[in-house]
Amino acid sequence: MDVEKAIHFLLEQQAQINAQQDETARGLNSLRKLVLVGMKMLVKTDAQLKALVQAQKRTEARLDRTDARFERLMAALLQKRTNGRG
């Protein structure tokens, strides 16, 4: 085997390996950026869900108070009708 051809072959192989490593590095960097964006979205979504849960709890508490008031009103109205005047 010719030494010059062998050196040329080795240099070509090394160039291909370097190109593949660069491509792999770019791919990993893109994946890293995608994961970071996804994590930020999850954090934001988690915060939004927590806020929504808190708002729902407040709504349910208000609805419970409204239900109780309505029941008292209905009881008062029904008492007035059954006291012999209605």
C-alpha cells in the first residue's frame, strides 16, 4: 500500500468523522434548546393551572354561600305562604 494513499485515506476519514461530530453537536444543541423551551412552557402551564385551581376554589366557595342564601330565602318565602295568609 502506498503511504501517501494511506495518509490521504486517513485524512479523509478524519474529515468525515469531524463533520459527523459537528452535525451531532448541532443536533444536540438544537435538542437542548427544545428541551429548555419545553421546560419553560411546563413551568408557565403549571403556574397557570395552579392559578386556575385557586380561582375554581374561590368560585366554589362563593357558590356555596350563594346556595345557602338561596335556601334561606326560599325557606323564608315558603314560611310566609304557609302561615295562614297565603
